[in-house]
Amino acid sequence: MMRLRNAMAARRNPDETPGAGVALRIEQYSAYPGADLRGAELPGAKLRGVNLSRADLTGAVLTGANLVGADLSHALLVGARLEGANLRGACLRGAVLHGAALDGAILAEAELEGADFRDCALDGANLEDALAHGTLLEHAHLRGARLDGADLSGTILAGADLRRANLEGADLTDADLSSADLQEADLAAADLENADLRRADLIRADLENADLTAAVTDDALLLGTDLHGALTG
């Protein structure tokens, strides 16, 4: 902890405006597991490959930060701001991000298994090819987000806003999409076997060549939905 605090203090901008956010540059590829960074202001920080596993980043500001390949497994990021942050290939397995802001963030190829993204803002975020088995995304905002090719098997997306999201080829087997808003979403060739789509809004969604085997679609809205070539039953 002392090493972390000293490293942060040594990198403060001496000309900073009082009260302004400070971009703290923790050493890249260094390890700070369990660090207490509650409320830390780290906009634009270069944290590539850093180990912040089990760190407490509750309410931290990490907008535009470079967290490529970072280890944030089991970290607390409740209410954190990560808009535009680059988390490509990062590990957030078991992390808690309840209510965090990640609009426009890059989470492509990230490991998100078992993470808690409930009520998160992820509009326009890139989760292409992310590994998100069993992730909690209940009531998350994912409008226009990229989730193509992502492993979302067993993921809880109940009540999520997925309007115009790209889920082409995504694995959504056993996923809970009940009451989700999927208007105009691209689910072409997605695997929705055993998925719960009860009360989901699929108006004008693209489900061409999707696998809906054993999927539950009771009370789902399917007006204008493209089901050409879809597997049902």
C-alpha cells in the first residue's frame, strides 16, 4: 500500500489546478493487489497490464484509461466511471461493477465470467468476443453495443436494454433475456438454445439462422422479426 501511495503522489502534476482531477500514472505491468483506490481520480491513466486484483476502486474515475490486459479480477468498481476506457483482453472475472459507467468502453476479448454489471451503462461499448459466461447484466444499458461472437452463455440479461445491439454469432445458450429490449438487435446466427425470452421485445430484430431450440418465447414481441432460417422447436 505504501509503495502504491508513494508512486501515485510522485506522479501528480505540479501545475494542477486546485480541485481538478489528477491523472495518476501507476506503473504499467506492476502489481498492486488489494490496493485501496476508493474515489481515486485516474482519467487517462496508463495502466496497461497492471495487477489490481481485489483492489477497491469504488467510485474511481478511470475515464479513457488504458487498462489493456489488466488484472481486475474480483475488484470492486461499484459506481466507477470507465467511459471510453480500453479494457481489451483485461480480466474482470468476479469483479463487481454494479452501477458503473462504461459507455463507449472497449471490453473486446475481456474475461468477464461471473462479473456483476447490473445496472451498468454500456451504451456503444465493444464486448466483441468477450468471455462472459454467467455474468450478471441485469437491467444493463447496452444500446448499440457490440457483443458479436461473445460467450454469453448462462448470462443474466433480464430487463437489459439491447436496442440495436450487435449479437451476431453470440453464444446465448441458457441466457436469461426475459423482458429484455432487443428492438432492431442483430442476433443473426446467434445460439439461443434454452434461452429465456419471455416478454422480450424482439420487434424488427434479426434472428436469421439463429438457433432457438427449446427457447422460451412466451409473450415475446415478434412484430417484424426476421426468423428466416432460424431453428425452432
